[in-house]
Amino acid sequence: MVVVILAVLAAVAIGAYTRQIRNAHKTEVIGDLSSLTLRQKTFFAKSGHYASSTDDVGPGNTYPAMTDLQAAAAPLRWDTTVPAYTLAGQGDAAYFRGGGNVHGFDALQWVPEGGDSWCGYGTISGRGSQSPNGDDDVPPTGDPILDQEFPAATAGPFVARDWFLSYALCDFDFDGVYWAFSTTHNSSSVNYSTDNTGVYQENE
């Protein structure tokens, strides 16, 4: 009986500890995305447009790469010299007005708190649907994060002018299922609810 009671208490304690760790990680990510939003808005005030680190959203478009995080099964240190951070060599293209010199996390001078992360981060921006003849007027479609933040993006008033979306994909228990966090130019909060498609699930 004593052994059974101890086993139950241990299971409860482990569960509580796991939830505490998860909540600490969640708080870190929310703080990181909030600081990234502030950097984006400061950059817009100086440059007249937001910056992009990627031209799409999803596990294949983050820094650090989700494959690297999965392989490490641990937080990764950010390297501010690699092209994925600086976008060195990135030419002018959709979501990259002016090329790499005015885009990337380098242009925003941003790294997560502490300089390493459990999550892959990305930020994407565009001119807005009122911009004539632009190839980055509105967000791309197809990823649940984009569809959740920008429903009917081509007609939404929230992308009539310059816009950005910043996001983090996290897999704190490395089970291959990501937890998505996101925020946009027109939001003062970070969204981390499970999307209704089930692609990104709060299962940590």
C-alpha cells in the first residue's frame, strides 16, 4: 500500500512539474514574440515597411530550422552570422522588398531572450492589398497559422496596408507535433490556441 501511495504521489508530482516547465516555456515564447512585434514596429517607423525572415509560413520556414531542433532535442543557440539569420544574398522578391539588406532577423536586430530557443521563429510581411502591382500584397494561403490570423486575407481590411505576421513553432516534448504561437501587426496579444485543423495542437 505504501508503494502504491508513493507511486501515485510521484506521478502527480511529475505531472505538476511537467506543466510548470511547459508554462515557463510558453511564457518565454510569448515574451519573445512580443519583443519581435516591437522590433517590427520600430523598424517600420524608420524604414516605411516591415521586414521578413521568410516568404512563407510553416516548419520549413523557421530559424532555427525545425529539423535541427528535432535532431538536437534541446534548445539551440542562435548564430547571427549565418544566411538564415542575416538573409545575406537574398535579392528583391516577393515579401523581400529591397532584398536581404532590409530584411531578416539581422535587420530587426532581434534574437530570443537569452540567445537560444526551443522553437523555430519566422516573420513575414507584405505591402498590403491596396498596393498596386505588387507580388507581396497579401499573405500567402494554405498554412493554418495564416488562415487563422488572416481569414479571407485578400479581402480583409487588416491587410489593406503594410502587414506582418510573426510566429513560433515549438515542440517542447519532441514528439513531432508542433505548438504554434503567432501575432500580427494589428494585434496586441499572442495567439497560442489550437487551430481548428489539428495541424498545430497544444499537446505538450
